[in-house]
Amino acid sequence: MKKSAILSAFAFTCAVLNVQAQEEQTIQTDTDIAEIVIYDQRLQLPESLKNRNITVLTQEQIKQLPVESVNELLAYASGVDLRQRGPFGTQADLSIEGGSFEQNLLLLNGQKITDPQTGHNSLNIPVPLEAIERIEIVRGASARLYGVNSLTGVVNIVTKNPKKDGVFAHVYGGTSFKKDEEEINSGEFYNGRGIQLGGTLIKEKHNHMLFGSHDSGSGYRYNTAFHNNKLFYQGNIVPDENNAIMVLGGWAQSSFGANGFYAAPGDKESEEIVSSYLLNLSSTHQLNNRFRLLPSIAYRYNFDDYRYFRHQLDVARSRHYAHSLTSNVKGEYQGDFGKIAVGAEMRYEKINSTNIGDHSKSNYGIYTEFQREFIPDLDVNLGAYVNYNTKYGWQIFPGIDASYAFNPNWKAVFNAGTSQRIPSFTDLYLDQRPGNIGNPELEPERAYQVEAGGKYIDSRLSAEVFAFYRVIDDFIDWIRPNTDQPYQPYNEAKNKTTGISASVKYRVGDEITQWNLGLGYTYLSPEIEISQKDLISKYAIESLKHQLVATLNFKHQNWSATLANRYNQRLSYKSYWINDIRISYTANQFGVYTDAQNIFDATYIEAGAVPMPGRWFTIGIKYNGL
């Protein structure tokens, strides 16, 4: 660990000295640092007046980072805790700023696609990296913006709007150069490989994008082999300048060895198969120069087949069939007094399961927002979300955001929000004895958060720092009195978290040679108040305490090299450094790259009792005619 940390610090020190030695000049290129307007925030705030704590992973960063999946990519987002059980994009838990994997929302182009069974499956989605324009992480309690379950934040994946006809092809292969000594193919190196094909079709009033991919491999230790298949389609129809329609659909299936995922050490022979189907339909209608109407509907179907003994399918096997349907309609009116938005949404969830049972629930929400620049450079956005749930009744969640721009470079930001997390079907009804038992008497988690900070931005440098305080009442944690008893969720605790986040991005150079440095740091100080001190917690003690994400990218003509470093320290696990690198060369529409992940072969755990892969090497070739 010390060796990797020292070498990482040395590499960054050398880079900074090199950057400082370069000629001081103002750079204006089409990759200038700039804030990006959120795709589907209720009110489309002007670029210079956004007042939320937002992290954006851009298309350029996606190309540079040594990753092959959305799961791996999110691990480089500051403030995001990506706890992988299955590497190579198979299974991962997503949390934001110390929350649990159930306390955030996952959106695709602004539409909710979170899995209702459990947050464990939410990231099983068909969207390939090549179809993504950017990923936006909105931090903080956000019910006013996105409704219930956005307790700690929201991740919104925004896909590309293709501009020309073209095709895309990508093949890759990787290995740890460590031999498999236990499986049938004993003596072979652990390995993985993948292929992805895609294309776009552009017409005058509509365009289309289609991708398909397959990834498979023998894993990185006993019973971690995986097979992933994905299919993704997006169509945009623009009949005239006042109307636009987007149709989106996809399928993703992952099967993987689940050794140690949920019940180690007894689940050494476990296997899991997860299939997800997505269908989204949304449109925008500019009815006049002041009023805009935005209806949408999103559907997700998820099948989860968990086999505790992969060679004995008639014993300890769980199958879950989950459906969720979300419909939403909102209107925006731009008046002389400011902008006002009103809307309503409905979400229906249903599950049929061998150990959860047959259940359904519905949720209804109405919301309103008002945004106005009250005095020059002071922007205020306030509103409320009123929610009705068929199990828990009525709730209201107010919130306010404000920002003041001192000048074009400096801006102060403040926001305060509330939210709620409704228990999942797994929380309520799971019967997986002797390991886990649900609790149908659970109440929703409730949170409020206050945050303040500042931002600086110019043509080469952007920097921001935020501090927040969050309280979650009726915090749901899976607990047990001793190791002889199963875990069961209770509203047993209050979770108080104080946090600080800071980030800096700096670029220097010209169109031929350029350096890009990025640094993000998050500090969290959670305090869990539990009435019974001797209880064993399953998730509360996994929160991050310190997180550092540092990247250095060097580009010269057709060459690019990225050094990416991650440091995590949790409350319950030892700290670890992970150091990755990608070197790539692009000529015309062809590109070749090589990745080295976990360069110093660190030993670490992100979730449960699952050791993550050691050193791994990958080489890939791309043809990008899009």
C-alpha cells in the first residue's frame, strides 16, 4: 500500500511540475471546462446559475478512463461509492455520500429505472459506454426534484443524440496471468473478452442508434465466471421545431458465479442470473413561446434467479419477477415574473417471487417549482413534492436552492432539501432463512439535508468545495443480535452525517499537446444512533470515511495516456489504493488501447466478503465511424 501511494504521489508531483513549467497562456478549445445543464431537472436552469452540488463524467473522460462498463466508470465519480461484488460489470451496489445502495435513484435520460426488488440489481442495464453522452451525479436529498427514494442523490445517464450515419465495432481481451487451479479448465489463465457492435441512421426528421454486445470470461478466482449480453436501441423523432419524441428500449442479461456475494462462506457454489428489460417513451411539446409540455412513461422488468447451489437447482433457489411502471407529465411556464413548473407522476411496482411472495404497491406524486432571479445575480429555485403511497399515506417534501454569482468566475451556492425512502420488496417481505428475513412493519426512511459551498470556473481551471449536514430518521439497517440469528431490517437507528467534498480540474496546453489534471476528495463523518448497542449491523458500518479520486491525462497528437488513482477508507474495512492506467492511440477512425488495472496488485474488499481482482491487463481495438 505504501509503495503504491508513494509512487502515485510522485507521478502527480512530476506532472504538476511539468504543467507549471509550460508556457502560461489562455486556451480556448471545444474541450474548455464548462458547467453542463442537467438533462431533466424539473427546471432547465441557465448554465451559469445552477445551484446544486453536481459531478459530471463527460464523454471525453469516458474515453480516457481504463474501464469497460458503466459500473467501473462510476467508481471514478467523486462522492460515489461503487461497491462491486461482481467485477467486469456483473453486479455492484451504488451509493452516494455515505448512503446505502437503496437510498438513491438511477435515471436514464431523466426517467426512473431503479429496480423495485432491490438496489443490488439497479445497475443491470443495457446502455453501452459508447452510447453515453455524459453521466450526472446530483448530490443531496432531492425529492423536490425527483420524487421519493432520492434520499442521498441521483445518478442520471444521458445518452447521445447521433449526428451522422456510421458504424462502431470494439473487441477486447484481458487476463490476470494467474492460473485457475480449481475449475474444470485447471491450469489456464483467468481471462475475459468482449465484442460490441453498433450503428446509427440519420434522416431529416428522425435518427436511430442500435448497439449489441457480449462479454464473457472465466473470472478471477474460483466460481466467478461471467456471461453478459446487452441490446440497446434509441430513436428520436422530430416532426417539427416544436415537437420531439424519444423511444428507448433495451435488454441486459448477466449470469455469474456468486462465490461469497451474500452468505459467505456457505455460498461458494452460488450462481446468479439477472435479466432486465427497459422501455422508455418521452416527448417535448412547445405549445407556445411561454408554455412547454413534457409527458413520459418508463417500464422496467427484472428477473433474478439466485442459485445457492449451482449444481443442485432444486435446493435453496430463489426466483424473482419484478415490474415497475412510471408515468409522468409536467408543464413549464415562462412568465415575466419567473419560471414555474407543475407536474404529476405515478409509479406502480409489482413482484412475484419464490421467497418474497406476490406483492404490489403504488405511489403518486404532484410537484410544483418556482425559479426567479430576484436581484441581479441571485437565483432562487424553490418548490415542494407532495406524495401519496398506498401503504404509507401522504407526505410533503419542500426544498430550496439558491446561488449568488459574485462575478463570471465566482459563485456561492446553498441548498436545503428533504426526501423519503420507501422500503423495497426485499426489505419488507424477504424470507431467506436462515440468512435474511424481511420486516413488513418497516416505516419509510426520512431525511433532510443542508448544504453550502462555492464554485470557481475559468477557461482552464474549475474548483468547488461543499459542506453538508444530513439527518436520516427511521434509518433502515439489517441487524441481528448474534451470529446465530438471521439478519432482519428495522427502523432501529438515526443516521447523522457531516461531509465535505472538494474537486479541482486543471488543463494546460494546446490542441497538439495537453495536460488534464483532476482531483476529487470526499470526507464523511457518519454517526449512527442505535437504541441497542450490542446489535450487529450488516450495512451501516460500510460507509466511506475518506475518498480520493485523482486522474492525470496527457494527450499528444494521436496519443493519450491516463493515470487514474482511487483511495478509499471505510469505517469497517482497511484503506486501499487502486492505481490504473490506459494508453491509447487513434488514427482516423481506428483506435487501439491497453489497460493495466490495480497495477500494484492491492488486496481489498468493496462489499461483503468478496475479494476484488488483483492486477489485470486488457488490450482492445475500436473502429468508430459514428
